[in-house]
Amino acid sequence: MPDYNEFLERIFEVLKPFAKQGVLLNEDCELVAELGLTSLQVMELIEQLEDHFDMSIPLNILPDIRTVRDLARALEKLES
């Protein structure tokens, strides 16, 4: 069962191509406000995480997720 750090590591891997020049990816990065992800890109991120961890992520948790940390914690809760 993956832990918080494994989720975090994978999220960073998936987000690397979206990081704007000069933006350092960290747990406090906001997915939309800072990284500028569109709703489609957020869905692609979720899909990649679902595939990688072989899990289902309910869409109703998305409104509560703003930062990378929020996403990693939400995934951790889903796995527990």
C-alpha cells in the first residue's frame, strides 16, 4: 500500500512537464493558481494517478484539492 511520500513522488513526476520555468514544485504548489492546470489537465493528472496506483479517485473530492499536499493527503485517505 503506497504511503504519503510515494503519492507525493508520483504527483511530482506527473506534474514536472506542467511546471512553469522558475516554479519549484513543492507540496504547497497550487495546481490551478500556481501551475496553471486546466480542468482537462487536472483530469489527466487524476487518470494517470489512478492508473499508476490502480485505484479509483472519486471526482467529488476534487473541489477540496488546491495544492499538491491536498492531493497526496486525499490519495492517502482513499488507500487507508
